[in-house]
Amino acid sequence: MCKYLYQFLKTILAFTASACLQAPRHNYIILTLLLCLNFINATPAAAANVSNDLLKQPATEITVSLGNAANELKFEPNHLELQAGKRYNLRLTNPSQLKHYFTAKDFADGIWTQKVEAGKVEIKGAIHEIELKPGAEAEWVFVPLKSGTYGLRCPIAGHTEAGMIGEIVISN
Ligand SMILES: [Cu+2]
């Protein structure tokens, strides 16, 4: 139903757009239609449900250290247990003198990311890996959606091999 309406509005929009090339004063029609399309094309149901119910839920704080002050190549802790449908604030720190990555692509596909905050910057949308320079910190706020066991690693040359790997389990 919505799809038809969307197609219909798209057709009108295309038609109006060509008409407006000759009559620029009618630009407001395009604006109205665009707003309408945005409304119809709203966030996918899953994300909408997540944002409605969970954004008010206090986030469970977890801290993972990428490397340590002795420059050992490991995640501390290297095993995380999360529950689907809960909101988490994963604090990533890098107390070492080396650059590290938090790379967990399949995990990232199985969660809904609310935001990633680093310094005064806040990033919204899908995130797949985070790079932390020496001394850096970042906060990843998300809700796990898909249960499973996911691999975590730092892909910097030699780091995975040296044991900079981990496991993230999402349970229902
Ligand atoms: Cu590393």
C-alpha cells in the first residue's frame, strides 16, 4: 500500500520537477512533496521500535581496553557477553603507545548503533570498526539485535597474530 503511494508520489514529483523548470515559483510544491516522501520513507520498523522504547533505558556501561600501558597486544577484557534488546555504552580506551582498531564487522551488522562519541564529535549511523590512536577514547552506544558469537580483532599488521582478538556473544 505504502509502496504504491510512494511510487505515485515519485511520479508526481518527477512531473512537478519538470514543470517547475519552467515555473521556478512553484518550487514550494517540490519541497512539500519531498517532505511527504521523507515521511512515507520513514525509518525501518526495527530501528523505529528500538528508538521508541530503548532510548530512555539507561545504558549498561562496559569498558574495553585496546592494548595496555605495557603495550601488550590484547583486548582487556577479550570476551563480552551482551543481551539482545538492551542498550549498551561500550567505552573503548587505548592506554598504550600504539594505534589499535576495534574491528568486529559481523557484530556491527547485528546491532543497532545509536551513536559513537569521540571527543566532541558524535557520529550517527552504521559503524563497523573504530580506530583508536594512543591515549584515545570513544563511546559506542548501541542495542544488540541479532544473537550469535562474533569475532573481534585488531587488524593492524601483526596484532591479530599476536593475540589481539576477542569474542562478543549476543544472547536473547
Ligand atoms: Cu592493535
